Amino acid sequence: MTEQILPDQVHDVVIIGSGPAGYTAAVYTARANLSPVVLAGSVTAGGELMNTTEVENFPGFPEGIQGPDLMMNMEAQARRFGADIRHEDATEVKLEGTVKEITLGSGGVLHARSVILATGSAYRELGVPGEKELSGHGVSWCATCDGFFFREQVIAVVGGGDSAMEEALFLTKFASKVYVIHRRDQLRASQIMADRAKANEKIEFIWNSEVTEVRGEGQVSQLGMRSTVDDTESSLEVTGLFIAIGHDPRVGLFKDQLELTEDGTLQVDGRTSKTSLPGVFAAGDVLDPHYRQAITAAGSGCVAALDVEHYLADTADSDAAETRAAQPASV
Amino acid sequence: MSDLKAVTDATFEEDVIKASKPVLVDFWAEWCGPCRALTPELEKLAAAHKDKIEVVKVNVDENPAIAAKYGITSIPAVFAFKDGEKVHTSIGAKPQPALEQEFANVLS
């Protein structure tokens, strides 16, 4: 670094991401007087829960709460303690050294003594022919956005987890029939969600099957399918396909600077949030290949905030010690 | 609320098809979270290129005819119209720089 950065231009902590992990880290670091800057994302603020409906398993809301409301509450709570929440994207980061550098989508640059990476995860694509071409023309990843357009139509959901069940159940409000296509013969979803989906008369399960192709001229009309048991090929007439087969951690911004696990998530030290570089911490889905819940992400954001507090206190102590050692006592 | 002009089934022909400038049409709905996230980005885009283009919004709930005519099945969807013809489509909420790139041919 050639140009001089004045200490008062260096933030204590910049948080990248604004799901439950990012906002919880913001609440904690703001209450610790660290004046966090949160890069919430220009169009992704609030994270994945912004595209969900009822959240029934976040403790403290006995009647449930809408996903977007939960996130707006978290944002308001972080702001209440002085978090500087910006609807901006980080487009480049330099994480080595004692002062980290974050370039913004708007062109500005932030400097920070510590960074919390809470970038979450992005939906996974099937990777089959026709999927990209028909995306927005019957292929969708957001039931709450697009379900409305499939009134009285026959559609399909791919996936066997909670997200797939939630999407399928939501889509029954509009569609005349919802097929759920799953590669195995049993669901990964929680019992309560699985039971609800199985009890819904508009939902029909297609077990042990995968989608091999999405077909249609300008609009989805048919799926190519294959049995995962005996490789038999078949087809299914639908006008919409909702894909809910899981997520991949969003690590593109920093994957060349930090160690990753075999799952592609950020590597952290034990139960802490410490990544392979000092002063760089991780929270939420970006480090979590297994649990991926709003509440685990929130807990993980708290861990990162506390780790940042200790890190800043320790580095401040050693800086002070160095300064004392360098200057002869004058008293 | 948004600064962008609201276009309806009744005014689409006049405001979009017969417009002298290229028009970006944002198909949206109240219940669509990503649509709300996209609006400020489109407003920035509109302000930055107000000499070249117009950016308008169509509420798909209230204007089903236009949404059906253009086969909208996913929102937010932004369609670019030039001389009454649809020339480009962008699906999903994207930041302003990404929109600039996608619609480069109508912005230049």
C-alpha cells in the first residue's frame, strides 16, 4: 500500500452481507461501540429470507413471522444501535494485512481493521439443457415471486428439502397440481414439512427421479426425466419448474484469499468464526454446509461479533505495547 | 412508492409502443420482494440516462392483459422496447452496474 491511510478513516469492522448472520453481527458490534458498516447488498439486502413467507421456527415468535418482516426487524434493531447499513455491494476485497480494503460497487473504498464475511449462499442450478434458456419462461427459483403466474396450471418442484416443501405448499395456492420430483425415495425435509406436503391433495410425489432436460419453445412445456433406480427415461408435461435443490456458499469474492473446506464453505477454526487470515471472520451459511437455518446463522453472527471484539481488543493492546516500547519513558 | 411512471393495460400502447425514446418496462407486484429491491436501482438507472431512455412500471396484479401478452412468468422482469419492438429482457433484481451492461445497446 503506497498511499497513507489515516487511522480515523479506518473502520473497526465492516460486515459484508445482511441476512440473519450479518444483521446479528451488526447488532452485537454496534452495541459494543464498534460502529459497524454493513454492506447489505444493492438488491440482496435482507438475504434469502426476503423471498420466503411464514417463518415458524425462529424462536420468539409464537405465531410465526413473515421472512421479510423478520429481516426488517433485524435491520431496524441494528440501526437502533448505530450500525451504518448501506445498500451497496462489495465488488473486491483485500483481506491480508492489518488494514483490510473493500471496494464498493459505487466505486468507493472502505478500510477496516476487521471484516465479517456473511455473504450467505446462492441457489444451485440443475445444470441441464434448457434450464438457462427457459429461466424466466417457466423455470424459476422463487415461488413467492412467480407462483402467481401459474394459476390453474400443472407445475413441478425439484428437490426434497424444507425449501422444496415450502415452495410446493405455497404453489398449491395457485397451481391445479404440483409434482415434487426427488432423486431419492425419502425426503430430506423436516417431518412437519414433509407431513404437510404429503397431506396436500394437490401435491404428487415422483420419487427416485431426476430432471434431465427442460423443454419448450419460449415457454416450459415438458420435462425430460430419468429414473435414478434403473435409468428409464420418461417425460412430464408441466408449464412451470421451480428448482429447490440446495445452495452453494457465496465465496466468489474472496475464495482466492482464504482457505475453503471440501464442501466449498469458508474454513474456520473450530467453533470460532476465525478464517485463515487474522482479522477476517465468517458467519452464517457461507461457513455452514449442514444446518443453514435462520437461527444458526444468527448465532453464528453473534460468534463472529464477539470474536471481532476480542481481536480488536488484543490488537489494540499489542499496538499500545509496541508504542510504549518504541518511545522512551518521558515521565 | 416509486418515482417511475406507472403504465397500465390502457396506456401501454401510448406510453411504450408509440414512445419516441426506448422504454424499459419493469413488470412488478406488491408481494414480490426482489421487485422492491430492484426499484431503487432502476430509479438510479433512469436518472443517469434520462436523455436516452424512459423507465416505467407495470403492476402485473392490476394489469393482467399486458403481463399475459408478453408471457410474463417471472418477476421482476425488465423488458426494453425500441420503436415498439421488444429488444431485450432481464429477469431478476440486479444492481445498477449490471443493468447498465445488460441494456448497453439501448443506453448508448
